[in-house]
Amino acid sequence: MSKNSIAVNQLYLDLPLFKQAFIHKSVSSNDNNERLEFLGDAVLEVVVSEYLFNRFATLDEGKLTQMRASLVNTQSLSATFQQLDCKELLQTSKGTNKLDETHKHSIYAGTLEACIGAIFIELGFEESKVFILQLFQNHFSYLNESSELKDAKSRLQEALQARGAELPKYSVVSNKEGNNFECSVTFNGKTFRASDVIKKESEQKVAALILLELDGS
């Protein structure tokens, strides 16, 4: 186990629902982790919100919302899931497993939320809270009341400028109805894609994917 790995309590690993949390819908249309993911998402938001509310008593709801969004998003959850020492338990179909890593972040994030949901059902709220606070302890340590919660595009620009690298060019196309936008960027020989109903958000999602790539390099 690497020094950056997050150790998972053996008690969790023996829970039937925790095992189910690692079953992607591409493997089974019935016995998968989607319902657990739905529940875990809600539990995660409550725990992180409570933590921020208690720690930052002088901040208004707008700043607290920004802080929570910087912690609880697909990219952050994906990166956290990949630090689990039991991430190899994830079950996906052969086709899904062959997808490029940039397309798997939502799967990783959803699986982490499903793990939280499983612990909540099997062991209760307090135990799921312990698990969440363990997951985010390093993230929490970087937060303070004056934290600049810059968006992904801004952070990517700063990271690339610090490396003397060329800034990305965002290519965005919409569907025929004009209600969904897909953004793509080619960076270091790889193409990163993401879509959203808001054009700017599709760009932010791609920027976040490239940041993950940089963090792993």
C-alpha cells in the first residue's frame, strides 16, 4: 500500500452491501450500486455541510457552498476513490473496463458514494460520518476562511503557466436542440471530453479532468 493510500476498515469489507457498492450497472442491471450511490450522495453532502458549518462559523452560506463544491465533485471524489486500498474490488463489464481513464471518473465517484451509502445502511449515520471524515481529512486541512476557491479553468491555467506549458484550447459543440454542450481538449496527446447543459460548465469539467491528469503525472 502506497503512502497516499486510504486504508479501509476490514469491518466494512465484510459487509454485504459494501461489496455490492463495487458492482457497476454494466455488470448487473439489478444487483448494482446505483441505489446505494443515490443514498451515499445525500449522506456525503450532509456530513460535509455539517463539518463546514461548525468549523467556519463566520462564513455565509455562499462561501460555504463554494467550499462544499470544491470538495464534493466528480473529480475530487474520483481521485479519492482511486486512493482506496480496496479500489480493485470495482466490478465493471469488459467494455466499460476498456474505456479511457478520463471516461471513468463518474464511475469512480459513484462507487465512492455507494460505499458511503452501504456503510450508512449497515452501520448507521455515525459510522458513515467517521468514514467520510477519514476520506476528506487531507482536503479539510487545506481549507481556511480566506481560501481562494478558484474554478478548474483558472487553476489549470495557473498550473500550466507555472510549468511553462501551452494553455489548452477549448472546443465546444452543441447538439441540435442546443440544450447540451460537449467540450473537448487535446492535451499531451490525449483528448479529454465532457458535456453539460451549460457551455461554461462543460469547459470547467474538461479542465478538471486535465488537472487530474497533471496530478497523476
